[in-house]
Amino acid sequence: MTLKQLRRGFFKLISPTYKKIMQCNELITQQDKVMQDMIDKIDTIYKTIDISNINAATGTLRVYQLAKIKALKDFDKICKENDIKYFLFYGTLLGAVRHKGFIPWDDDLDVVMERKHYIKFQNIFRDKEFNGYKYEFFSTIKPGCSFIKIFKYFGDFKICMIDVFPLDFYNKALSEDEKVDLTNKIIELYQSGKIPNVIEHSKNPIYEGINDEIITKHQNILYESYKKYILNSQDVYVANPALVMFQFYWIEGGEITYNHIFDYEDIFPLKEMEFENYKFPVPNKPIFCLYRLYGDYMVAKKWDHGKLDLSYTKIKTLLDFIGQD
């Protein structure tokens, strides 16, 4: 048998298989096109929905939200009584602007405090008991990310009600190009390990209780590194300095998830905005802040905080809490 005959026999043998493979590939391509067309149509419809008119949450999620609103009112009262300034931010600000309350699928409350008020808040909470509210430091596995979580205790049952983040002043005003440069610098510092992860080897990322060791870890180690490498000198007063919220420079796949450098006038002076039929402080330019954080904030970007799985007893406990004066 010649080489030519061998080749002819081989191609004759594999021809049916080859045809089937090509048919499968063509079918897969057609299915991919149909799927992409469906995704494009859904995306088009999705973007045309007036997201601000989506109905509020119901069921267990709404009970959870109402409990947090009660906690936010209590928090607001404590802050006013102790001359502590704060403002709604992140998803809570988004909810206030877009829905006048919670994002329908959200269960988070985020507030920000200037660093001096952030420290004052810690000192007051350490020295006083506020009707079952306690705070705990929280760090994630992300380097440089540390903030406060306020819990409400119902005996052995506790729920995180509010996340509190610090705001820091940079030592000068920054142009947009300088903000980009500083952002890149922060990313490089985090990736280099110069901004430490204080709980890198901890099995439990939540430090419970308040003591000097925790304060030292979070305030001294992390913040001192942050001041040294990012804030430069905080002793120099400048008019309208840039504002940096460093702790949420979370890096995903080498890219920063949020832009957290603002101008002074973006945040101050604070004003009030309705959130769940109650007025709370918000940044001076809430719309600009949301665009800086999320881009087109009117397009929904669902953030899953996990499934709520509360027993009947816990739900009843929260309903009783909501009903308190």
C-alpha cells in the first residue's frame, strides 16, 4: 500500500468523526450566539428599568433592615449627644439618593467619620454602656483594611448593625492627575506589604472586646504605617485638603475596586438627606461621590452579603426591638 493510499484511507476513516466535531462546534457557536443575544436583551431591559421605583424588601430581610434603622437612629442620637460628626456613605448613601432608604436587596449600613471623631467615638464607647451596643474592630484578609463594626447584643444573640470607617486628611489639595498618582502609590504600597495586614495569621478575623492590645494593633501598627507612607505630614495645615479613605482600597486582580480620594468640598460641609423617613447627614456632594465610587449608580450592581437565616425566636427578638420607643 502506497503512502497516498494510506492517507486516503486515514481521512476516509476520520471523516465522519471530523464532520461530527465540526457540527458540534457549529451548534455550540449557535448556542453561544443565542445566549449572548439573550444576555444583551436582558441587559438592555435592565438598564431601562427605573431602579429607584423597585419595591422595598419584604419578609426577613425587611425585618433586618428595620432593626438596623432603629439602631441607626440610636447611633445618631449618641453621636449628637457627644458632638461626634459622621455621614452616610457607600451603599447606604446610594440607598438614600436612589431609594430614600435601603437598597431593596441590601442589609448593610455604612457610615464614615473624620479620624478625630472616629477616635473620640471609640473612647466614649469604651467608657460607657449604650443599651446593649458594643463595637469591635474588624479586619479582613485584605492588607490595610480595618474598621469598626457596631453590634447590638440581645443576650447571647448579636447582630452587626453599622460599619464605621475613618476619613483622613491629606497634606495638600490634589489635582485629578495627582489623585491617580496617589491611588497607584497606595496600590503599590499594599502589594509591597509595607502597609501591614495585622491579622494575616489569625484564624478568627474578628477581634472581640476592647483592650489595649487590639487598639495597638489597629491604631498604632496600621495607622502609623499609613501615615508614614501615604499621608506624609499631618502637622501641616492646608486649605481644602484632599480626603482619603484608605481602608477600602481593596485590590481585586491587581485593580483597585473603588476610588477613595475626594476633594474637601465633596464631603464638607455636611448636609442632611432622607433615609427611611428620617434625615441623616450625608456628604456635601452626594451625587458626585456616588459617581466617583460606582460610576453610573443608577444601574444596579447587586452585592451579596450572604443569606439571612434567622430563627423564629431571633426574628421575634428583632421585631420587639423595632417596636421599642
